[in-house]
Amino acid sequence: MSFVLYVGENCHDCKKVCKTIIEMQLDIPILNIDKGNKPPMDLFIFPALLTEKGDLKGYGLDIVDFLKDSKNGAPRLSFFKRIFRRMRDC
């Protein structure tokens, strides 16, 4: 299943969830609504994890537990994406 994470500026919990996504090497796009990315529904709590179809799967720090549960099938980065990301970050 494919997910999208919506975050906002100056959001403490957003930073924690983003850090978890990076540490777990998940392939989940992170979109910042304060930079013009519009979610498919009105969101009042951030971060918010939605499916690509727009279904809400979690919000706040509950997203970390959701992603760590292997039943939810969060997509992992491929070997090549991990290599390119490391090269880019150097």
C-alpha cells in the first residue's frame, strides 16, 4: 500500500515522524502543506498519514506505531534509491 505524509512548518511531531521514515528507509513521500502541497481533505492535526487514495491512516505520533507494524505494509526504499539518497546527502 502506498502512503503520503502531510506535514506543516514548526511541527515538532512532524520532525519525529519524518526522522522515523528516514531511519526505517521507507518510500513515503513527505509533502509540506505550508509550501503549497494540498491534501485531498481538510487536515487539522499534523503530521497526517494518508493513502494515495486519500484515506486517513493516522495522525500525530501514532503514525510511528502504525509504520512499525509490519501488517500495514509500508513500502521500503529499494537498494538503488538508498544508494542515490546517500550520495545526494553527502
